[in-house]
Amino acid sequence: MTRAAPPVTPDGRYIVVRGRLWRQANPALAETERQALVNALMDARRAVARALKVDDPAALATARAGVDAAKVSLGERGPVWWQDGTADLNRHLARNTPYADWYEALPGTP
């Protein structure tokens, strides 16, 4: 079963998952750089899972720091990658943002 891609806001800054905005990666990243960062993110996520499985708090902290570093480098966390001064709405409910009308018009929106 393939999942449909989540909706992307008209300005390309966010995807919407279960009604919540999640910041997209910086589109200005070169594809090779973006892929290297995604690979690092996936490695760090696997390290989180391993650390949880063996109950290793030090390894867990290191792995979570790796996840955060990769997400900041991708532009999904930390300073915003756009330059127009618009506030970051990451993790906000779409219905409570300037994207509300767009979101409500999506097919299948509750």
C-alpha cells in the first residue's frame, strides 16, 4: 500500500500531517547535500531506536543530538530558510494559521 504524499502549503514551506504544519527542508540545498543530510538523519534515527532498545541513556542523548543536527542542517528546525520575515509556524495546527482557508479547501479535510 502506498501512502499519498502529504499536502504542501502553496508557498512550499510546510507539509501538513494530521492537521499540523511541519517545516520542509530548505529547497536551496543542493541535491547531493540534501541527500547526505537525509542519510545522516536516518542513521541518527536508527541510533535512537538502538539506544532505546538497549536502554543506553548516553547513546540516546548522542543519537538525539544527531537527529537535531541533521534537521537543523536541512532547515526543518532552527532558523527559517526563507528571507521575507514571515514567522515560523512549524508544529502549529493549520486551521489556526494564515493557511487555514487553503487547508479547509483540501479534499478530505476534517
